[in-house]
Amino acid sequence: MRLVWQLLAVAAVAFAGSQVVSAVQGNPWLTLVSGAVTAVLTVITYRWVVRRTEQRPVTELSGPGAGRAVGRGVLAGVVLFGIVIANIALLGDYDVRGWGTAAGAVGLLGFMAAAAVSEELLFRGVLFRIVEERTGTVIALVLTGVLFGLVHLFNPHASLWGAIAIAIEAGGMLTAAYVATRRLWLPIGLHFGWNFAAAGLFGTEVSGNGTPQGLLDAVTSGPAVITGGSFGPEGSLYSVLFCSLGTTVFLWLAHRRGRLVPRRTRAERVDGVTTLAR
């Protein structure tokens, strides 16, 4: 039942916040504020419901070093997406027509903050963490990654390939970032940095959502396998390739740090001990 209660509590706050953000999206400053408030309230709700249902300190959202971890994640996300765009541009499939709007970028800061925090708390903080306890790291990563991709099929310009790409990229890399650190701050920053770079800086589509314009007025053209088509560069093979490399690096770090959880036997799940069933 803790899975149910945690999902319901976090999803309820995230949904309510997303409705407010959508309602004020025409005003960039209200979007920024409402997005930031949504992110903060979602974190508070997660802390509260996990403490109530699991009776433990919420170490995955511990305070010390949180700012540095988020900052590193944001930087990594921006750089990683920048590498994807650079490769698309080298083929002549990304063109900057001029400046977009600074106001649009401001609004996207709030919009992407709310999305990154709520999705990470739901998928990595609740779903992956609890599923991992029963199935181990690898199976939980695959299962929750597939689910994360399927959820994106409901986006306006979604495609099956886009959902598969998201499952590999975000479902893999963001989960691996959590496993490597056992804290949610790095994947939150990475998620936000990637999304904000895509829309707020480079002016491209994000997950087929019909994303508002950011700092640059830019277009992509050419084969969808390179540009991602109407789904955005997340559907590009470049994104799949570079995020897969990121997943590999994070899983290697997790292995070195002894943070991979093996699949437990039935006896271990039931008894909570490391003995096999007779």
C-alpha cells in the first residue's frame, strides 16, 4: 500500500500544479513562479508521505550537497543536449533563424522545473525505488523505463519510436544517475537541464508537447531519424546514442560504489534475510 499512497499523494500535487502552470502559461513570470512552487510542494509532499508510510529518514532527498548535485545535473543535461544539437547542426539539419523571446525562456524555467521534479519523484523516487526492492536494479530499470516511455505516448505529437527513445534515454540514464548516487537531486538536475536546453536555449520541441519558443528561433529539417521529427531531438538516434553512453557510465559508477541491488529470492523477499528457501 505504500506504493499506492506515495503515488497518489505525489501525483495529486503534481497534477494540481500542472493545471495551474498550464492556466498561466501566457504569463512567463506567473509560469515561473507557479512552476517553482509546484516543484517545492511536490518535494515536501514526497518527504511527508514517505516518512508516514515507511517510517524512515528520506535520505534520497537529504539536504547536504543538494544544490551542488542539482547544479552538476543541470550542467550535464545542458552539455549533453548541446552535443546532440551540435551533431544535428553539423549535418545541416538544425538552423537558427534568429532570436526567440527571453520571456518565453523565463516561463520555460518554471514549466520544466515542475515537470522534472514531479516526474523524477514519481518514476525514480516512488516507482523505481520500490520495484527495485523486489526485482533488483536491472529489472526495475527496464520495467520503469518502459513505463516512462509509454506515458509519453499520450503527448500531442508522440510516436512509438519517440516513446522507445524516451524509455532508453530518460528511463535508462536518469534511473542510472539515481542508482549511482542513491539521491534524487542529480537526476532532477539532469532532467531539468536537458529539457530546458532543448526548449529554453535551442528552441526545439520537447517530447512532442508543442513546446513554447525559448531564446532561439530555430528549426530542424531532414530525416526524422536524425532530427527526431515532430517529436523533437529526443527522437534522434544521436540522443539515444549519447544517453545510452551516459547510462553506461552511471551504471559503471554504481557498480564501483556497490549500489546495484541484485534480484532477491522469494525467501529473501518474505523473510528479509539473505538465506534461500529450503
